[in-house]
Amino acid sequence: MSSLSASAFTGSLDYRDYASKHLANGVSSTPRASQLPVPLVIASARDAIVTDVDGNDYIDYTMGYGPLILGHSPAPVIERLKAEIDKGFRTASVHSGEGRLAELIAQTVPCAEMTSFVSSGTEAVQLALRIARARTGRTRIVKFRANYHGWFDNIHIANNPGNDGPSSAGQDPQASGNVTLVDWGNAVALEEVLSDEFAAVIMEATAINAGCFAPPAGFLQAVRDLTRRHGVVLIFDEVISGFRLDLGGAQAIHGVTPDIAVLGKALGAGLPISAVTGNRDVMAPLVDGRVLHRGTFNGNPLSVGAAIACVEYLQAHADIYPRMNAQAEAIQTHFNAEAQALDLALCANRIGSAIQLFSGVRRLDTIGDLDKADKKDILKLTEACVLNGLNPLPRGLMYLSAAHTDADIATTKAALSSALRLYKASK
Ligand code: PMP
């Protein structure tokens, strides 16, 4: 298999020069700017294939950074969207889809009785924290290091190993004054800090953002027990894991039910929608209107319609989960075997249909070892993937979808073999 050369990206390079004149950083979300050899400008997409403005095809593993669980062009979602558009936009009006989607979520997610919709995961986290504070009359929050909960000042901290502070310039350091940090996976550390002063513990039940780490045995149950003991609201941030790992999310897989779950990404099949869902008791301050929940675009008919079509499809085709997981496992196994055969310090972790490639380490089993991974070099590895027709996230995360065929997986394995040889030759 021959790799693409530098001349294959002139359209994307020209676009970067043009866009950067008026579009800050040339992109609309910072991580997208880090893609090498250049942020690919995607002209069109179908199923699991994206085509850039230079006419190069890639098997896509960004899948919208997670949402595109049914691929780039899922027929049931597109049909539903067309039908919604024909009824007029109806933005910010009450419409029957909202109630139906909340009912579908209650049917599938264990903690879900009452649900409310917003547009992004970042907003949904804020609403969940507000509900927890109102319900408990307390203000303090526990956040785990290396868990990501959106980019707002109060919670956008301790995202990277070695930095417990704000992740971005310009954040108000005082905004996170009520947040206590604990190492993810360490129930003893949580027990030491948790008290009746805390409103909430927020966490990713499976640490996919950090690098695809499963919770250590007994950890989630210990967190559940500790939060119950202190009357603290347990929030699972299932923005990635919800509807991606299972219809019921990580909580269904691990058999531990939080008080509140935050859903997003795969819920909307690619349209912007997120949800806060929880048991009736904890959601009471939102139900009775004491907690204000505002937003012009909340529950807009197009996003809700896409989410209904997506969840109904997933309910009827739950076999996509074992299929995606098996495909992801095949990619992970192949990558690790090839890295070993080529004597490269690389490895792939996996949770369900999400794979994380790491550079600088031959294995990375615990979240506490994250500082051993090479965050710069992974960009070179994912560049080698792009040059061989694969499109992972620049930081090495890869998402499968129901649209990836077994032929795509076979092509991916061959492309990874070429990419690893190219990467090795560049060392
Ligand atoms: N929580 C988690 C676990 C996430 O992965 C993300 C996004 N990657 C968010 C919250 C924020 O979601 P959004 O980008 O939709 O604001």
C-alpha cells in the first residue's frame, strides 16, 4: 500500500491559509487544529468514509469526535430530519418530540426517570451540577483528575497529568474553588476527602477521554456507597459512553446506577443535543422550577428528531454493539501485534468501540501512568495514519460506528501496518 505524499493536501493547505485570515486558529474547536500533516478539510462523507477537498478518501475514526454512532449518513436519521424540516423549524417551541425522547431515554438508561435537554455536553454538566447543589443545599464538588467534563471555568481543570489547575489561558482560577480533586480509580482517596459538605461527585464511569481505561474492580460500587453514605449526588458523565457502549451506557454495563447521568454525543447521531437525566427525587428542583434551565436551542425539533430516530434504531438493532466491539478489538489486537513485531514503543487501549493509541509506552494499564505517554509524538503517529487513508483523532482516539464494514476493518488493518512502517522510518 503506498502512502499519500505532501502534494496530496494542497486543497486543505490552501484552505488553512484562507480561513486563518478571519477564522481564529482556522478551526472552530482547538483540538482540530492539531491534525498533521494539516487539518483535513472534509468536503463530503458517506457511511464510514470521509473525502477531503483534495479528493482523498479516508476510513473515518473521528466519527464526529464520538456522536456518529450510525455513521455519516444514516438513512433513518436523515429521513426523520427531512420530515421535521418539512414541518418548519419550530425552534424554541414546545413540541411532541421532547416528551417522546425523554420516554425513550427512560426506557433505556437505568437512572433515567426525569430528563431535560440542552445542546452540548458542557452545558449539560453545568445543569447537572446546579441540580445537585439545589437538591443538597451544598456547594462542594469532587472531580477526578484526567476526567473531562466540558470547557467551563469551574470544571475545566486537572485534565492533563501534572497540572491540577485550569486547562486554558483566561480561565477564572476562583471558579473552581469549590472543586476537590481525587485520583480516578482510588476509592480510598475519595473516602478520605468526602464529607457531608459535598453536593456531588462527578465522574466518567469509564475513562474514555483519558485513554480508554476501565474502572478498577469495585471502584464504581465504592463510589456509589460513599456518596450514599454522605448524601452526595453521584453524577456519571456519560457524554461519550451513553449509547456508545450500550443502550444503557456504562452504568448498565457495570451495574452501578448513579443519581444523575449526563448524555450527549451518540444520543443525537451527529446533531447537537445533550441531556441531563436522573431519578425523580434528585431531579425535583428542576421539576418544580426552582432550578432555572434556560436555552434558546434546548430541545430543538431537528436535534430531538435525530435523537429519536437514533435511539429507536439502536433499540431495534442492539446487535450493533457486539459487532462494533469485535471490530474495534480486531483493530486493537492488530495494532499491538504490529507494534511489537516492529519493536515500537506504541500500544492501543480499548473500551468497547473506542480505541486509544499511545506513543512512548509499550503498555499503559492505569490512568496514573498517563504521564508516560508522549503527547507530541502521537501526532506523528496519527499523521502516518492519515497518510495511509485513516482518519483518527489527532490525539490517537478512534471511534467505530455501525457503518464500519468488515471490509473497512480489513483495509484499516493493512493501512495500520503501512502507517507503522512509515512512522518507524521517520524515527
Ligand atoms: N463530558 C465528556 C465525558 C466529554 O467527552 C465531553 C466532550 N468530549 C464533554 C463532557 C463536553 O461535551 P461537548 O463537547 O458537547 O460540550
